[in-house]
Amino acid sequence: MSNSSKITGSSGNVFEDIGLQHAEEALARADLALRISDIITERGITQATAAHILGIDQPKVSALVRGRLEGFSTYRLFRFLNALGSDVQIVINPKRPGTDRGRIQVFGGARTNPVV
């Protein structure tokens, strides 16, 4: 008797794969938080220093860099990026042909490909 397993490919969005509502927004917020964490690491600053720059307390910085994003809106994450010296650009393009709706993507820093 053989054991057969069903393998399902990823959509590219873990939040969508687990059935989370507003999966694209969740992925975008996670990508923004990752970029914030990367900047903090690249600059070699402590969470306490980052908290001062961002205008929040250190435990909130800890939650942010660990991906606990409750209470962090997309707009608030944009403001944090600005405070850390990054420009945030929002570009609106037509949706891809053959799709029902548009998508949200976050491009980070010198990366040439979207963070997906």
C-alpha cells in the first residue's frame, strides 16, 4: 500500500494560502515591516534608538521586527519608513491582462524585483 500525499503549490502569498481575509494587504504590511527591520539592521541601531526615531516605545519596535503587526496600519508603516530616511512611492498601474483584479506589491530599496 502506498502513501500518497496531495501537494498544493503556493500562490506566492502565504496569507492567501492559509485563507486570511485581506491577504494582499497583510503581505504588503509584512513586506514593509521587513524593510523597516532591514533598515534598522543596516544602520546598526538598537531597538531603543529605533523607537526614539519612530516615536514609539521599544516593545513596539520589538513586535514590529518580529512580524507582530497588530496596530500597525499600512500608512503608519509608511511613516516609519519616512522617519528612517526612506522615500515611499505609490505607483498605480493597470492590472495585468487576464486577471480579474489588481494586486499590491512592495518594492524595497535597491531590489529590482518586488518583494512577494
